Amino acid sequence: MKYDYKAVEAKWQKVWEDEKTFHVEIDHKKPKFYALVEFPYPSGAGLHVGHPRSYTALDVVSRKRRKNGYNVLYPMGWDAFGLPAENAAIQHGVHPATWTKDNIDNMRSQLKTLGLSYDWDREVATCHPDYYKWMQWIFIQFYKKGLAYKKENPVNWCPSCQTVLANEQVVDGKCERCKTLVGKKDLSQWYFKITDYAERLLDNLEELPGWPNKVKLMQKNWIGKSIGAEVTFEIDGFDKGLDVFTTRPDTLYGVTYMVMAPEHPYLKELVAGSEYEEPVNAYVDKVQHMSDIERTSTTNEKTGQFTGRYAINPLTGKKVPIFISDYVLMDYGTGAIMAVPAHDQRDFDFAKKFDLEIIPVVDSDDPEVDVYDLKAAFA
């Protein structure tokens, strides 16, 4: 007998909706389980295959937890507030409120057709005043506690959409939506001071029951705690020093060059009026259209530009050249690095490309490794 999925699934989905099968109330007698997936953007007319791919997996978990006696809170909502929805509405010649509501209605219908076990009585939409008033409230609490602050930082900027883009939204240097060339733009933005909670987050990772070790490791890498020292290199003939953060101050004797991020705040001042000003500015313009993912790729050929300036190694007094390169980001550390090519692979590749000195300062216990004839960096 052929399975008539349309009839069977429609029948039971109606039963679930009529009987509010997945509705949840507070019940202190049961253990609690909160299942939450990322909310879809209703800037598009409907779901794509990536949505049910992740939603189905958590739906299976939620159903199993219910069978295990848990009180499961499993809501759905819509990430519907911002320029993506507005730009899509403009593109289609529809009022943003109408466009967003129609898309939400369609996506909700699609999710119900998939048979996902959400509690639809708890549906939220971030564009509704009864939702975002609480976002405004909590922001004020952060601000009062000194946890919300403003600073200027370079961001991915689409001049056509007039909006900031995440790295994932920049494809081949272009906006994934309108295909306009994306550049970097310095914008004053609000930030949350989550670093105040970094240590607590790290410590509490060990208290999470049942979390796979690889997921914990991903979280630790995301938090990105580094223990090291900040070192200042004087710049020959310049009145500012170059601050770098390093987790290996013991390798200072192996520093053979420095690298600044192309967005470094006093790069322009460093090269102003010199023969290197034009090529440095040209390189900076080129990097403007690269995403951070492209810039930090370990497979891309290393590129850079000499600034014409030299830093002074604080231990040896030796002058080392200062370059700019796309692989150094302004929002990591101080926006500048001391390069120890004998013991860092990216530095090693850069040194080979620009024929720079490689000085080993860490020996190897492996007789197969000759640190004075390295084919790759040795950590």
C-alpha cells in the first residue's frame, strides 16, 4: 500500500494544532529542557534547504526529551528587524511591514507543513514593539553597568545596500545579495563588553553535562583566551612605538620583521610624504575589498608592502623592517605583530616570499629537524 504522506501528515498536523500538543506551561515537577534554533530572516519569500536541515535535528532531540519526561520549551520566531528586510522590500516595491508579514506567514506555514513541534503560542518577531521594547530595556541595563560602549572599527560595508555585512555575507569580495563590491568602512558602533565574562564562560564549560569535547573546544577557541605580554618596539625616526601582543615573549630574539594591519591607526602618518606612501595606499585599497576569512586563510599566497620604516628590537637593538599585510587584522590583539618566522608558519611563508631573515631561537629534540635549515616553521 502506498503511503499517502500528504493526507496522513496533514491529518496529524491538524490534530497537533487543534489540541495544542506541543504547548508548554511552567511545571516545576518536571526537569526543564530549552531547545532553541536560530530564527529565520523573513527578508526572503520562503525557507531554503538549510533551515529544515538544522531544525529537523533539534526537533528530534525535543521530541525525545518530551518522551523522557522533560518539560520542553521549544519556541520559534523571526529575525525580522533591520536593513536586510527593508532592502528586500525596496527591491520588490513593497512596504517593509507588508513584505515582512507576508514572508513570516508563508514561512510559518512551511514550518507547520514540515511537522516541527514548536509551541506556536510562544512565537516572537523581533520587529514587534512588544519584543524590541525589552531589547531596548536590556540595552539600557548594560549601558548603566558600563557593559555597552561605543568605538570606531572597520566593518564590511556594502555601498548599495547601505549596510554592514558579516564576513559570511561577502562572497568573492562582493555583497551576496546585490553583488556590489564590498569595502571596509570605519564606523562608530555599539559593543558589548563580553570580555568581562570570558573567564566565567571558560570555567563553566566544564560544568556542562553531556557536551561533546569538540564542541567545548570550539567554544574555548571562540572565547580566545591568550596569556602573554605586550611589548613595545620603538620605530626608528618616529615618535610613536609599535605595540604588539605575544604569547611567546621568549622568542623576541627571533624577530626579523614586523607586520601592521592595513587599518592600523597611524599607518598613514608613518608613510606620509615618503616614496612608500603611494604603494602602501594602493595596497590598503586592495585589502579593503577582502573579507576577514580570505585574509586569514592559511592557503592563500602571502602578500604585503614594505613601509620604508624600521622597528628596533628591544632586546638586541637591531633594526627590523616594518611591513603591512592582509593576514594581520586590526581587531585581533593590537593590530600589529612581531614576526618570528622560524617558529610561526604564516610568518615563515611571508619571510620566504619577501626573502627575509629567519632566525631559529627554539631548538628541537627531534634529530630529523635541523632548525638551521628549516623547510617549514618549527613551533
